[in-house]
Amino acid sequence: MEEILDSEKGNQTRIREFILLGFGNLPQLQPLLFWFFLVIYLMTVTGNLLIFIIVVADRYLHSPMYFFLANLSFLDTCYSCNLLPKMLANLLTGEKTITVIGCLAQYHFFCLCGTTETYILTAMSYDRFLAICRPLHYASIMNRKFCFQLMVGAWVSSLTFNAIFVALMTQLSFCGPNVIDHYFCDFRPLEKLSCTDTSLTELFSFCISIIFVVVPFLLSLISYICIIATIIKIQSTIGRKAFSTCSSHLMVVCLFYGTLIIVYTLPDIPSLRQFNKIFSIFYTMMTPLFNPLIYTLRNKELTPASHSYC
């Protein structure tokens, strides 16, 4: 589990494995939690894959809105497959260890999915802004080429920044303790366990937060302020229909950003760590689960008739 390394300062114990506590403080609930999260995992993967397959297979759904929705569904599937299988294995077997390399890999894919999702949600907000506030320019702006460029830009920028970030984190040394009081590998607990200087990784983490959380959130917020202002001016029946159909995306944005902001603004103190875990469940598990439910229920059915506003 550990290896001894010689250094100028003497012997150091370098950690090769972490222990993910998960919900280990609730041993009597482990079987119940396993089945609960297993149901969430199966429903999330099934629902998102169904939306992805339907959108790809049905040529009537090859519109910008459903193109972004298909990307979001694919992303949420990857999101869940990155976090939940390891968590389920830990709950089932009681084996809570994860290698340092495995931990960093999990964190890399977690960040990649999270940062890409913020810009997909922003692209969806912009799509709705154009459809409602600039309908005459919608077809000329939101063409196939532009939609593809938005998605490629989101994936490539996220992959680039996160690859650099994880490369910086691989330079950190972990000398003990090796216990992570969480159910997945996140930056804050990893930073606390490092026995080397983390100032550079903290600075880069702050930059990523600005670029991939604050900026997309503000852009989505501005889009919906404009949308709501425009809807208020529309005749009552049409306005209610527009707001009803667009509210599905607004619900997803509020759930995702709301819980994300709460988790990363809560002080990292022992008394609040359980709340941190609970709120983390919302943006890591419940948002990918709710996305297909919200979109299918709010849109009634994935048909061209629902393309008018959202």
C-alpha cells in the first residue's frame, strides 16, 4: 500500500492507494444505499441512451435543440459510468481502496464531463434565446456547421484544460494520511492530502472555475433574462406555451448550477461534510437522472411539433 522513498530530507512514505470512505459512517444502510444507487445508475444510463438513440435515429429530430440534447444525454451517460460503478462496488464488497492513478483518472473524467456540460447547457440556452428573441435570424445562425463547432469547441477546450490540470496534479506527492471522506475523488480532499506545494494547482483550479463555471452560468443567466423579458411581451397563451416548453431547460440549469455552487462554497469543515456529500449527489447523480425525465415529460413527446419554441 505504501512505498518508502529516499529524499534529501530523509525517508518519506508515499501513498499508492486512497481509501474512499463514501457513506461508511452508515454501515447499517449500506445494502439499502447499494440498491438505491443501482436503480439510479440503471435508470440514468437507460434513459439517456434512449434519448440519444431516438434523436440519432429519427431524422425529424435532427434540429439544433435535439442535437444539443443528444450530446447532453451522451455526456450524462459518461458522467454516471465514471462515478457510480466504483461507488456501487465499494458498497457491495466493502473494499474502499482506489489507486492514486485510478483516483486521478476518475477526477479527470469527472472534470471533463462537468466542464463540457456547462458549455452544452450554455449552447442550449443560446439556442432558446435565438428561437424566442431572434426568430428571424435563428435558421441562419443555428445551422448544422455552427452547432457542430459549438460542440467541438466545448469538448476540445474541456479536454485541453483538464489534461493540463491533471498533469499538474500528477506532480503532487501524497505522503499520508490516505483517507478521502467522500464517495469519489474530488479536488478539495486530494489537495488536503498532498504533502507538496499546491499553489499552482489551486491557481489553475480557480481559472478553470471561472472559465467553465462562472462564465457559462452568467451566459445562461443572461440568455434566460432576455427570454423571460421577451415572453412577458408575448400574448398570454403563446407566452405561457413558450415558457412552459423552455422551463424544462431552465429547471436543469438551476438544479445543476445551484447544487454545484452550494457544494464548492460550503466551508470544508467536519460538521458540513455530510451536507457536502448530499448536495454532491444532486449534481453528480440526480441531474443526469432528471435530464431525460424532465425533457421527455415537459416536451410530452420528441416530435417535430415540439420544435416551435423549445
